[in-house]
Amino acid sequence: MRAASAGHPPARVLGPEGEVGTLSPGGLALGVETDQHYETEETVLAPGAALCLYTDGLVEARRGGDQYGEERLHAALSAGRELPAQDLAEHIVADARSFAGEPGDDYAVVVIRKV
């Protein structure tokens, strides 16, 4: 797997045993500078591993002064480690909504699972 970022949050890699890692290449948002070059980061997904891509609205979802944040995202990923990709994405969205209610900002979650 090779990842690049155009200002998006770091991708999360969920290992088959529930461990969560990060792919965090740097990069400005698309269109900010001409001739922008994007660094890439590579990893090998083990069988059963998953890649989770999401927008910042997910981790910035709030309840009072608290954000859903990366720790809750990691916990939700780990807890859903055996779910199929679609179910894992839905599990993460449901967990964020359970924490923060209906989002004040939109968020999207995409999960790719290696079988």
C-alpha cells in the first residue's frame, strides 16, 4: 500500500490482532501551491489487515468540549477488527455518533480490508 496526503488526516492501518498504526505522509491541500510534490509512505498489509481513510470531521466530532479524537478512533478500529470492511466503517460512524450525536461537520469513512 502506498499513501500520499493532500491535507487529509493520516490513514490508519488496522492489524489483524487489533493493533493500529498510522500512515502519515505530509502534503499541502490540493491547489495551495503550484507544482506541489507529495511524499508517499508505504506499508504492506498483512492478510486480515485493514486501511481506514476518514475526513477530519470524524475525529473533530464534539460532545461539549471533548473531541471524538484519535484515541476513540483507534479503540473503535481495534474493537471492530474482525468485521468486514463495510461493517467496520459503519461501526466507526456509529461509535462517533454515539459519542457526539449528529455531526456538526460532515465526515466520511472508507475501509479497505485485505483478505
